[in-house]
Amino acid sequence: MFKRKQTPSTVVGLELDPSYIAAAEVAVNGSITVKRGGVTPLRPGLLRDGEAQDAAGLAVALREFFAEHELPTRVRLGIANQRIVVRSLDLPVEPDPKALRAAVEAEAPDHIPMPMDEAVVDFQPLGVVATPQGPRSRVVIAAVRRDMVERLAHACREAGLQLEGIDLSAFAMVRALAPDAGEEALLYVNVAGLTNVAVANGTGCLFTRAASGGLDAMVNTLAERRGLIAEHAEQWLRHVGLLTPLEEVEGETELVAAARAVLDEGVHQLADAVRNSLNFYRTQDGAESVNRALLTGPAIGIPGFAERLAELLNIPVEPVMVAVDADQEGLDAGRLSVAAGLAVEAR
């Protein structure tokens, strides 16, 4: 959304999830591979639903994270929250980029439910498409409140980071995980502190929406019910999973049952949120058929999570993650998908 002129130095993708910081330096050869990266927990209260609540504390956390992992400090930052608006619009065919921008600026206020003087608005052309009204120029418009962007940008600068650009995390997720071939529209779901949903085809991202109630909500629920710290609660969710019969899972019977109950509740709530987002997308003009989903984020580490989500959505759901260099295999690749996509502008 904001870009500086390109220079040959390395750009690191930086994702700020409510529960962790993830950063990745990548190599691109058709697909994306993480050459170097890092993931670290983020103290509760610094971010809430993707927005900086404590910019000074976030700056300290970022400074310590980049020093610990010795990563380059030129970054592209990803943002995701429920107040971001993304719309796909079909406009009269206009080959002149300046004229297309003028058409977008004239049309955007009718589709963006926020004051234009308080928003940062950008768009990406997706090419000319056939519609019942004839050929049209399709664009995807993204709008976000300026104050939210400025708080995150301020925290990055205070941490000594140079912002190469700011992008939607959903766009980065699609760049990182999109199949090498194929034009069909796919559903992308990143389940972490937030649940980030996107629909994209071979031309780009058509729709995205972020929702609360991701894996963090399940971890916090189990921690509260059983008096656990968050780290142990997540470990129990991964240990119990959704595949193995309860009587075959090792551990305290009541704790195992509580973990399974939280997962059952959580995946049902998640499926409802994803289904609502998908149904909203389907109401838009020019919406494409979506018959398959790709799942990423730390939730893919929970056995049976993707399979249960597929049952509830009634479409195939494939767990995916970015490739990681052999000497980086200790990294949590599920948590690096968005950061890896942020490290590049295009495949």
C-alpha cells in the first residue's frame, strides 16, 4: 500500500499476529523458500485484533526480536484486522493507468464504509474480464483507517526498522501459498491469533476478511478452564488433536477431555466465521465459484484440524506451509507463511 523505490538490499517480511512476531527472509525460484527467519511469542496486550494497543511496548519487542535473530532491518509489514475493507469492482475498460486510477477514486467512496479523509486507499488492477455488461476492468480496492496504520508504522520506526512497504497479510498469504498453475478461485484461511480469510484466483486476491476467534481463543479458553499457562494449553491442544479416540490419548482424563471439547467448539465457531465470509463474498458482483480451500497458520499443527474444518465447510481443505531451507528446519513453518509472502512483491 505504501512503497519506497526498490533497492538491492534484502527485504524481510514481518507479520505481527496478536500472539507472536514472525519474520522471514526468502529466496524465490518459482516458489518461495525461507532462507532465514524467526518466530517469537508476543506479550499479551501489545496487539489486539491486529491493532497496536501499546506502540512503545511493541517497538521494544520488535527491537529485541530483530537483534536476537540478526535479521536485516528493511521490512515489508503485513496488516490484518476486522476494520480493513476489500472490494472487487468492475469498471469501464480503461487502458490508461492514470485514467483507471481516477475512475477508482471516483467509485471507491460508494463502496468503502469509512470517511475517505481518514482512510488509506489503494488498488490493484486484475485485468479485463468478461461480464454480462461486456468487457470490464476488474480492480480490487483495499482501504484501512489511517490511524491504525500510523501506530504500527511508528512502532516499527521506533524499533529501528526501515519500512519498505505495508501490505495486507491476506495478499501475502496468497503470494506465499498460491499453486504454481491454475486459474480457479481458492479459499485461503490462516488460523492464528486472528483468522484471516481470502479468496483468490490466478490473477490475484478477490476478497479478504479478518475475524477474531482464531487459535488464540481456543488456547485462552483451555488455559482458563484448566488453570494452565498459554504455552501449556497450546501444547495440550496439539497433543490431543481431533483424530485419536479420547480413550487412547495419554494424559489426565479430565484435561484430555477438556482439550478435545475446546477444539470441537473452536473449529465449529471457526467454520461459522469462514462460512459467513465466504457467503458474503458470493453475494458480490462477479463472485467466482470456490470449491477448495488451503489452510495455514499454527492450527495446521493440530492433528485432524483441517479434516474437521473440511467436513464443516463441505469442501476439501488442504493444510499447507511454505518451504524452509534445511538449516532452518526448526522453524514453525505454519507461522511463517504470511511473513514469507510479505518478503516478496510478486511470485
